[in-house]
Amino acid sequence: MSDWVDVAPADEFEPGSFRTLDVDGVPVAVFNVNGRYYAIEDLCTHEAETLSEGDILDENIICPRHGSMFSLVTGEALTPPAYEPVATFPVRVENGMVQVKDDRFD
């Protein structure tokens, strides 16, 4: 069970940017897309490539290695060669701080 983990102060986390961090041993990428925050496990399910370095297209991210596209909202793999979704995590802003939590085992 994970607690909420601080990512960055909301006023320092600009739209179009991302932060990466370790949450209980899991690499997590948190994105600010037009003022909305999304968090995913920072590994492509196709070949364990770091996703956070990929391009953002609307609310999707494109893996920089083979071009698979994933939804930042649901984690769904939208294009091959990936078929398995990436894990998504809840994000909140609490007292001006963006926070994320790995709630998969709660």
C-alpha cells in the first residue's frame, strides 16, 4: 500500500512538462497536459522503454523506441507493436502540491 507522494509544487509544474519519480520501486511519469495531470508507469509494455521521453499527442504518449501510442487517461495501448496497457495512477493537487499514488495494491 502506497501513500501519496509529492511530485512538484503545482505552480512550478508547467503545462507541457513532466516529472519522473520512483513510487515504491515503480518508475512513474507524471505529465501536465493543458493543466490536467496524468500519471503512468514509465515503461512501455512492448520492450520496457522509458515512455516519458516520448512525444505527447493530445492525451496520448508515443513510445520513442517503436512508436506505440498509449492513452495517458486509461493506459490503453492504442497502436502496435504494444498490446498491453501501461499502469495508470491517481494524481491530485493537495495544498498546492501535485501528488501521485500507486493504488494498485490497496
